[in-house]
Amino acid sequence: MRNPQLNGHGELQHLLSLDGLPKSVLTAILDTAEPFTEVAEREVKKLPLLRGKSVFNVFFENSTRTRTTFEIAAKRLSADVINLNVATSSTKKGETLLDTVDNLCAMQADMFVVRHESSGAPYLIADHLHNTARHHIHVVNAGDGRHAHPTQGLLDMFTIRHYKKEFHNLVVAIVGDVLHSRVARSQIAALTTLGVPEVRVIAPKTLLPTDVERMGVRVFHDMQAGLKDVDVVMMLRLQNERMNGALLPSPQEFFKVWGLTAEKLAEARADAIVMHPGPMNRGVEIDSAVADGGQAVILPQVTFGIAVRMAVMSMLAGS
Amino acid sequence: MQLPDAESMLHTLVEQMRPNMSANTALVGIHTGGVWLAERLHAALGLSQPLGCIDVSFYRDDYGSKGLHPQPQRSGIPFDVDGTPIVIVDDVLYTGRTTRAALNELFDYGRPSRVDLAVLVDRGGRELPITARYCAHLMTEPLDCAKNLQLERDDSGQLELRLIDA
Amino acid sequence: MRIRIANGRLIDPANQLDATSDLYIADGLITGVGKAPEGFAADRTIDAAGLVVCPGLVDLAARLREPGFEYRATLESEMEAAMAGGVTSLAIPPDTDPVLDEPGLVEMLCYRAKKLNRAHVYPVGALTIGLKGERLSEMAELVEAGCVAFSQANTPIIDNIVLMRAMQYAATFGFRVWMQPVAPFLARGGVAHDGEVAARLGLAGIPTAAETIGLYTHIELARITGAKLHVTRLSSAEGLKMIKWARKEGVDITCDVSINHLHLSEMDIGYFNPNCHLVPPLRTQRDREALRQGLVDGEINALCSNHTPVDDDAKQCPFAEAEPGATGLELLLPLTLKWAQETRTPLVKALACVTSDSARIIGSQKGGHLSVNARADVCIFDPEAYVTVSRARLRSQGKNTPFLGLELPGEVRYTLVEGQVMFAPT
């Protein structure tokens, strides 16, 4: 089976998922992102790499925050950025996803940054570009359904490496709604590929996918046990619509059992870092004292996110 | 072909530069050979401004055809560029494209009062209107364009020129 | 027209026959096997040396998309596909638009099919009006119009009281009910087997329990009501175990499996291949092995194509949004042969699953065998030829199948329906 993310030379053609990318590619992206962090400190925060290129942010599902980070990254690379909120336009009129893609190709797009509510949608687009021999157009998955959010996973790895230097000696815990989380899937894929020896997930059974162990993680249901001696705590966002009903009785009970408080965090190593992909639900998955505390690296994650996305875009556009 | 000795050229370069150094002159080395050279020059000239370094990967004009350089390094300019006289340091001057990229990058940090270029070797073959104010050795015989002339540094910190296949 | 099919390897599972033998056909019927009837003079002789001659295939599930979905396929296009696939009898699920819940619609379908003079159609009527699971259909009238059984296709009845009444009513007449085993709420929103692959790809899962709980409900109600139950498109090892148990308990139960589930598993979804979005979902490799063995053991009674043509617009979508289904009429024979090869099942036994055994489930005495005086529906194929599945080669209007690009054994050379050659080399 052809790996749709790599071209014939084994270079990154699209970034669709971290699952299926070799360690060398993940490491290369992290290494490349490193010098991009310095650009933000300059008087002119702009590089000429994507000058004359058109990056289309095609968001079939609204997300101002993610779209903005991609927009900043593309603009810092001097690309022309076109934001399309497809959620409110064409598809409502019955246009198919691939019709939309064909139309944007006709507008001389060089890169699509795609957010879609359906798992696998960016694969369909990449496959279509391949079948129509548009090999110069690249796709970046900005989140598809529950499947993947590869740039988020990469910026998380960048953050971990920044604070912990190495991966091979870490214990990492991912806490919360793994079942519905594309972020968690990308994190698990990246952590296991980069050689983290122990990746834990901590959640009630209702929020874990069937056979989650097959992804190479250890399952915990108890926070105290799951956080014991971990180096990194990665919190997940709990969507509002999942807080009451058949998955969870209430946000209050969730916070009581799985919310990250200073007391629970004390089980982790003293130098453990706390991460969150944002936006946070304070008092649901994380206590404000922890979110604003000395172990939280949530804002650096956002800053690193720009550099990581710049690295990904410039690696793709130059392949 | 006998290549000139890098260490003795370094001394020549120091002597060329010394009369023109002012109190706030700053050196900026271009990765990788230029940075090694700039480190030595910086020490020899006793400059007070901290040393800057630049990786021009993000400014190269062949990105469109060759893609991003595989392992770009972090650039670092630890002084205020505005109003500062700067000498860009590189090991070899060839087409001038690297210098062009370095100038572009430098100006994204601010407006220097002047910029000069210092190189160990000028191997000819210029494609842009660029010349080095300080140059230790000018090659009169053109080199095979399929060869790269570049600086290497051994474990003891000694510099040496090498000709390798591009 | 009198036809002699000469020198072929005659395989007739119903009569346990596998021998090189001639077949004689006259007036649409088989008139002789092995030796010519007295005074037989052939108008045409087909040389079948090196070829297998078997009954035309009987497919338990082929959606022809008429009425209602003619943009996807028409009777004409799908009948051509059936002929090219050696399939001469088709059971039609009721999920057309409008659904097959009215005698007039069933009569029209049978009339249209008869006029085309290709495969025989056996409509399976809707168990409830509009498949809505609320009101019973006029089963007696529907049988008179041509229905051979009753089904809900892929739409489960949510209210078990209605389900029980429907089965009771069908049992009153001895009509067989064909049920897809699925517990509606457990399957709701799911698009793939709830397992490793769905977890990794972030696809909403359908647990095996959706099949087993649905199946248990059907088995219990069949036991209570005395309805004859045929379980369609079994997908799991657990489901098969339950069928065996029900048989031991004395429930009158048969079941089938589709070609897709016999050969594929969740792993084949790969990178979101929408052609593997199927109902029921492809399950684990362990499940597939159990289904293959179940068919060998005869615990699973028949193999069907579950032919469901889906047009590209509906298929070229993200996995969950892609309409489930795959074309299959032309793959039924090759995939039967592939399974037989891989499990070392003798051809006479393998072909039973798509001829005599499936005909028995439909309740057809005339098709699915080559006895003297049987309807002369015959398939002649080259068992040694290998053919690559391609969009260009498929005659069905549905070009989407997980088997695209694969080389499969068996090439149909001739298809005869009631003694007429309807498909032959050009």
C-alpha cells in the first residue's frame, strides 16, 4: 500500500497523520522547527520561503484558533493566505468535497490546510490530488474528525523535547477523553514512534476507544495510580456536549475523579510538565491553580506551534 | 592542487581588518565555516560586541528548486543591529548568492550603519555584484564548478580548506 | 433451440455430480445429462472442453437499484452484470425507493425483469411498510405478486413488539423472514467494526455485540413465534457461534455470508478506503477466519454477492460519509473459487454455496441444479483463467469494490438462461 504522505523519494508530500511516519521524519520536522522559533524574536518576523505561494485554509469545521495559528505561520513564511470557511458556504449548497477541491486547484492553490469533521477527509483530498496528477499541491491536516491533528501532536513533541531533551527515558500520561480526541491519537502515535517507553492513558472506560492497548499504551482509570512518577502530563479537552449524558454523568464528577489538581499532580515527578492543547475548561479537566502554575507549559506550546507549522509548511512546499 | 593554508590566511585577514575596526563593530558568521572563522577573528581582534551567526537556509534563492536545507541551524544576533557597523564573515566567496541571502536576513533584524564582507578565499565565479572588502586569498585559476571549496575544523580547532565533490 | 454442451466438466452439487459429461438442453429445460435423449439433434454445440459447466449462480442479495436509484444502476446494466457473472437467479432486497412493500411494485419489478429476459428475479418483500418498523406489510398479497420471503434489508425494527408480531404473522403462512442481525442502538452512528482499526483511524465503531444482541433477539423471537429465520450477512465469529447454538436448540435457522466478509477484514480499510465501508462492517481477521471455516463446515448455508452498486459521487467521500456498499455480481463466482482454493474445498461443495444451497433458501425448485427437466440455467467458466478486477471490465454501473486491481480466478465463458445463450465470448 502506497503511503500517501511520502513522495517517491521518501520526502514528506503531505502531512496527514503522525501514525505511519517514520521516526526519522518526525525528528527532521522537530529539528527543522528549532531555528524557526528564533524568527519570532526578530524585528521583521518574516521569512521569504513561501513568497508567491498560495496557502488555502479550508475549514469545513470552524476553529478560529487553529486557523489563526496556521495563518500566522503561513504569513511569516510570506505566503498569500486565503481563509475559506467552507462550513458555511459551498458544501451547504450540495457541492461535494472533491468539487470544492477542484475549484480551489483552479485558483492556483499550492497548499491546502484542511480541517474537516469527518475522519480521513484529508486522505481523500490527497488521494484525489494524486489521481489527478497535481503533485505540486500539498495537504496539511489541521484536524480530521477523531482521527488526527498532526501539527498539534508535533508541537506537543517539540514542547516535550524542549523541556525534557530526550524521549527514551520518559513516562507520559494522557488524561481525559481519548475516545473522541484526534489530538490524543496523534500524541500516542508520535510518542510511541519517538521511543517513549511508557505512554499511559487515564480515563473512564466510556472515554477510551475499544482495543486502545493495541496502540501501545497502558490503561489507567485511576488518576493517582496513573500519574505516579510521570514526567509529562498531557491533558485533553472535554467537549461540552459530552459532559452530561451516556458517557459521563456530569462535569463536576469528571473533575472530582479525573480533573488535574495540585494534589493529584503531586503524584507525578517534581519536575513534571503539564500540557493542554487548548482551549481549556478550567474546573472541568484542569484546576486553575495547575493551569496557571509553575509546571504548566501551555502557553509555550502555543508559541512553539507557530514554529512547528512553519517548519511543516516549508518542508512540504520545498519537496 | 595545492590549497592555501587556512591558518596563515586567517592571520592575513586579521591584519587586513584590524585598522578598520571601531568600538562597536560586530561580526556575523555564516553557518558553518563562516561561524568558525568569525569565532577566531572575534578573539583575535578583541571585539567587545558579542558574535552573531546566521544560517541562510530560510533565505536561499534555490529553495524553489532544491527545497529546504535538511538541517537548518538557529540564527542568533545577540546585539542591536540598528546603527551598528557589521562585518559578515564567510569562509569562501563564490557566486555571491549566500552573501545576498545573508544581507537579506541581516536586514530583517534592523538597519546596520554599514556592512562589509570578510572571506578567507575568493574563488571567483561571481553571479551577483558582490565583492569582499577583506579577502586573504584571491584564486586566479578558476576551480572546477563541480567541486565545493569549504572550510573544515579538526578537534583541536585548527582550520583547513578542503575541495570536495559537490 | 437445442443445445449440446460437450466435453465439459459437469459439476452439479444438487446431484453430487462432478464428471466430464455432456449436457443436453431443449425448450428451455435440461433434457439429458451424460447421454442424449432419444432423437436429440443439436442446433448448436458448445465445446466446453477444459471448462466447468455448473448451474447458473443463485445470488441471495443483489440490489438492482430499481425503482428509485436509476442514476446508480438500472435493471438493464445490472442484468448485463449478472450475465457476465454467470448469475441467473437474483434475490432482490426490498430497500428500493419506494420500498418493495406493495404488490403493484413487486409485479412491476418482476414484469420489467421478465421483459429483459435475463436473470430470474426473486423479490424479498418488506416486512413492514416503508421498512419503518411500524405497520406490517400485506405479506400474503406480496407473495402472490412474487415475493419469496420478507426482510427489513439493513433497517432494523426498533420496537420488538412490532418485530415479534411481524414474525408471528409471517409464521402464520410459513413465510421465511430474512433478517440482518443488528441491535439498532448499538450500531447507531457507527461506520466500522469497533476494534483496533476504528480506534486508530478515529472512526465511530459498531461493536460485535450489535450483531450478537440483534441475532439473539431474532433467535428468541423465531423460537417463540415458530418463524423460519434466515440470517443475512453474518459478520462475526460470535454470531456464528450463536447460530450453531440456536440449531442445537432446534430453531429453524439458515444464514449467509457475503463475498466481502469472506475475504476481507477491518485491516483492508487501510487509509480510509471508502470501498471498504460496508454493512455490516468488516470485522477482525479472526472473524473472517471463522466465517470461512463456517462456510466450509456448512454451518453457514450460502454465499452471496450483496451486490450494492454505489455511484462515485456517493462513494468519493470521507469514509464515514461514503455510502456503504460494493458491486459484486461479477465477483461472486471468482471469489467463491478463491475461497475454495484457499480452503481446499472441493468445487462441487464450494459451488453448492452459490447454487443449490442458495436456491433452497429462496425456495426455488427450478433453479440451482442441472437435473433432467430443471430450468436450463447454466454457467460455463474457465477455472484456470485469472482476471484482474477493473472499472473498465465491470459491466455493473457500480464500479466500486474493495477488490479493484486484484487478480481473481475464474472467467465466465457462457451464461445460459432457460436454454438461451445470454452471454458468450464476443
